[in-house]
Amino acid sequence: MIGFSTVASPTGFVIGLLLGLIPLGVAIYYRKWRAGIFGYIACVLSGFACGFIGGLPMVVLASAVVISYAYVNRQDPFTSLARLDEVDFKETPREFWMRQMAALGNGLRATGQMLLRNKAGFIGFLGILFFVGVSVFGPLFIKYEGQPQFSRRQPGATSLFQGPSAEFPLGLDWQGRSVLSHMVHGGQQLIVTSVVAGLMATGLAVILGSAAGLLSGLVDQIFSAISNFILTIPQTPLLLVLAGLIKLDNYLLLAVLFAALNWPSLMRAIRAQVLSLRERDYVEAAIALDLGMWHIISREVFPNMISYIAVNMIFSIRAAMYNLVLLVILGLVPLREPDWGVMISMGRQQGALFNPNASAMLLAPIIAIALFQLCLVMFTRSLEEIFNPRLRSGI
């Protein structure tokens, strides 16, 4: 099955080491050693995990945080203590870039403070980092066992199933393979596919819901009719039918399918929010000034709904994960190991339900999926504070 794959590699580690020198150099220049060290470590880990894809964004973020500690806007008399007659409000391209980076860094620092303040949200955030870390860095330490290990059958045993032991903490599956190795290697595709599906569904809902609320008329009627039609279709029977008509052997295709089924409910909620916001003075002013649809959505409407959107994105990720596991358990997508859903499906087929020694093969992926979902829900507590001005006013 074609899908997404990101595993830490020595090449990525070297990339992270080199990219981390950029925020470290900025920190040395401004003498902000602590921020520079943390930024260097973050760049190394991101580069190690995802190469340039993870390292380059982290370089920008880490550098922005370092700059935010040292930057003083000399055109602002309140921060620079300059006299008003000395301020000309002109800035060079370099000064503009520095101001933008400092603003980004201040935003990241405020976000970190809000994560730390909400204990439940912070625990959820750490849980998400744990699952991502295990999926990305775990394969470096635990080798995947894909071939049957018949030599591990114990004398007198009727199957290769074994319970947890010191050598195999989660026991052995029906082919004598380590359950722990399948847990470490089997979560990445499920998590990434669900996240991609959630992002797609949220993006589509935001665009269509905002357009329907702002444009009204025929556009609103068309988008509302499409969303109503999709909402009336039972998702599970539809997935069963589509699995028989389409070969679902591509994780990107599955993500697109889940996104196409999950956007209508959020789109209708956003449409209702936009219909309310469009009556506000600042939105009417932007429309009167003909600032363009994209400006109105991104600058005037979206910031006022981002808290609601972020929380619903989490629930879209949860729905996509459950749908993907359902399809795998029912055998409607090609069973390719390693995968948590495949572990549940194969464990059920091989009689793990009736063998006490095989309980880990079923319970381990089920508990992992449940804990990941719980971490997502807990993380929404912090997201609400990050994006809701009323909740973050105490910071």
C-alpha cells in the first residue's frame, strides 16, 4: 500500500546538526545562549526526524524565538524609550524582517506559556509527542520482525502465541513475532493518514463555509445542498460500497476520501459563524473597500473562528482514524503489515480473543489508539486557550 513514511535517519541527523547552527549563530550574536541551545536541539531533532522537511521550518521558528528575546523596535517610543520627535516610522527591509520574526517568536513563546498553564492540555501535547516520537525514532532501536519465528515455539505449546516476558515485553503474535516491534512500526501510517485527512477536511470546510456565508445567494445554496446531501448518507455503508468499487491501496486516496466525508458538518457551522460575523462593522468595511475575498476570509473572518476550527480539526482526525481502522478490520483495504489495524484484524482471525497468551496482540493496538485519541481530546483544552482571547487574557 502506497503511503506516508518518515523515519529518523543518519542523513537527517547530519542535516539537523548543520541547520541548527543557524539559530545557534543568531543566539551567539545576540548573546542569548539558553534560547540558542534549545533552538539547536529542536533543529537537530526535527532534521533527524524529517530531514529538510522538518529542519527548515524549525530553523525559522527557532531563529524567531531567539530574535524575540533580543529585538527592540527602535521606531516604537514605548519599547525603545526614544523621544517622539526621533521616531520617523520608516524602516528598512531588514528592520521589517526583524520585526516580523520577533512577532513570530513572541507568538511562539506565548503559545508555550499557554501550553504549560493548562495542565490537561499540556499532558495531551506530551502524549502526542510521545506517539510521534515512538513512530519516528522507535524504528532506530527496535527492529521490525516481519518474518515468522517458528523457532520460538515453546515445548508443548499449541501455538506461537506467548504472553509478555522480559525478552518480549508485549509477548509474541500468532507467527512468533514480537508484538512490540509491530507496535513501534505500525502506528505511523495510521497517525499521518488521519492527520492529513483532518487537515484536508478542515481546510475544505473553512473555504466553502466562508465562501457560502460571505457570497450568499446561489453559491450558498449550492454548497449547502451538497453538504446536506453528504450528511444524509450513512458513512459506514458508503465506505463499504466504495471499497468494493475502488481499490483503496493508497493512503493519500484514503485521506482524501475521509476528508470528503467529514467536511460538511464543520462547513455548516462555519457558514453560520460567517453569517453572524459579516454583520460586524470591520467585515462590512472590508467588503466596502473591495479588499478581496481572500483578504476578508484570512484577515477578518478566520481569526475570529480559529478556536472553533482548531478543536473541530482534532475531532476530524479522530473520525478519520476510526474509519481507517474500521476498513482495515473489515478487510476492505489491502492488509499490509505493520499496522495497528492489521494487528487487530489478524488477532481476531487467529483466535486471539480466546487465548490469554495472545491478549497483548489485541489490547496493545486498541489501547494505543484509545490513548492517542485521549491525548488529542486533552490537547484541545490548550488549543482553546491559545486561540480564544478570553481564555488567554490572564497571560
